[in-house]
Amino acid sequence: MSNHNYEDAIAAVNYIHKFSAAQPKTAIVAGSGLGDIANIIESPKIIDVHDVPKWPASTAPGHSGKIILGRISGRPVILLQGRVHYYEGYSMQEVVFPVRILGMLGVSEYIATNAAGAINTSFLPGEIIAVKDHINLMGANPLRGPNDSRWNTRFPDMSRAYNPKIYEPLGLKTGVYAAFMGPSFETPAEVRMAGLLGADLAGMSTVPEIITANAMGLRCACLSCVANMAAGIDPDHTLTAQEVFDKMEESSGKLAGLLVKLIDNLNQE
Ligand code: HPA
């Protein structure tokens, strides 16, 4: 397996540079079923991830594998439609390779979106929650291994992993996201455990990206769409990937509106 090192990232950056001279300021990553976010990009230039050297292409349903360069409210942005997950079998180096490239392209903000199960019973499916912190229960960290100081320091601070200022104007509920490795959904006992630890949401992505983006000095935010109540909260309910996907598609428009507001706010800074 290739190691997705700094030199590999330079090759990918050079490829992406051919498509647009404008340096993107903000990166947005669209999670499962949230591909419609692409509709808010003005004058889009579309790159197929399969053409980008070493770019890991997702096998997950609802992840189209496109990189879109363009603008939102005039701000140069780069949108990744789809991400790769640790549960797909990718190494952590592969999972965060796109984040490293975004950092090298010079973005200042990394805005993740994802699907999550609600552990907090005051949340409802269809709601969008601003993630204020996370608990990494994946049993892996993307920065493990030899450190390349061109990317980050050995021991990056995670005290302010999510930037509250980015969310402020959206007026959303906030929550702590617990990342599980997946791909099985959690057991009810795991959900209860995560709740006791202080988690409001359960998911299978994003945390490795946020660790890497913080380590590169990017300001981070994550908007989680509640797709379902986490396992066991409704004891009669059986979770399916289809219900998650359907809820995400339903929430896609609302999330796109929030992203425009978020970008408008960044433009005021
Ligand atoms: N658990 C983990 N990941 C998820 C869930 C869930 O309940 N819903 C959507 N993604």
C-alpha cells in the first residue's frame, strides 16, 4: 500500500492547481447523501477524484467522488463531494490525505458535514447540530507514525478543535460527536456508554479529518445532520443505511442554506 506522504500530496496539489488559479479560502466536505450541497457553488469547476494522483476514492454509497472548485457568495471555496472512511479499509494516512491537500492548497477553514445518530434525546432526526467537541473512540489517530514537520508538529493542541465563531450566526444546537470505527452501528450499551462520557452524537467519520486539519492550523467546524436516534433509544427500531441516506438527502437543502450563511459570515470577518 502506498504511504500517501508529502511528495504524493505535492503531486495531487499540482494536479488540482491546473483547474483554477484562484486559491480556495474555505474547504467544505459533504458527507453521505449531502452531495446536493454542490448546487450552491457558483461557476463550478469539477475534478473527478479518480484523476487526482493517489487520491483515495470512496466506495461508500452516496459519495460521488468529485472535487468542486468555485465560489459561494463570492468566496473561493473547494468542495469535496464524498470522503473515505476508516471502515472502508483505508489506512488513516489515506483517510486524511484529502485534508492534507486542502491544507497545502492554502485553505484557512475546514468545514465538515456528516450524518450522525442522536444520543441526546432532545435532538430529532432532520436537525442539524453544530459540533463543539469530539471523543475519538475509533482506536486510531491519523498522526500516528513518523512525523513530517512540513505538515504538523508532533503533539498538536486539540483544546479548541472546533471554532465556535464559525457557527455563531447559525443559532444551532451544539453537541459532542463520538466517533466509532464502524461499519456496524453501535450497540445500545455503546450508545449509553458514549452518552455517559458526554457525547450527544454518534458517527463513523470526520474526527480523523478534524485532528489533521487542526494539526495543520486550519480553523475547523462540523455540521452534523441527525439521521436517526442512536441504537437502543427507540428499542423497537432497527437501523438501516437506507434510512440514514434518505434523511441526509432530505436535509441536504437545509444544510446548503446553513453553509451559505456560514460563508457569508466568514466574508464579514
Ligand atoms: N451511528 C453511527 N454513525 C451514524 C449513525 C449512527 O447511529 N447514523 C448515521 N451515521
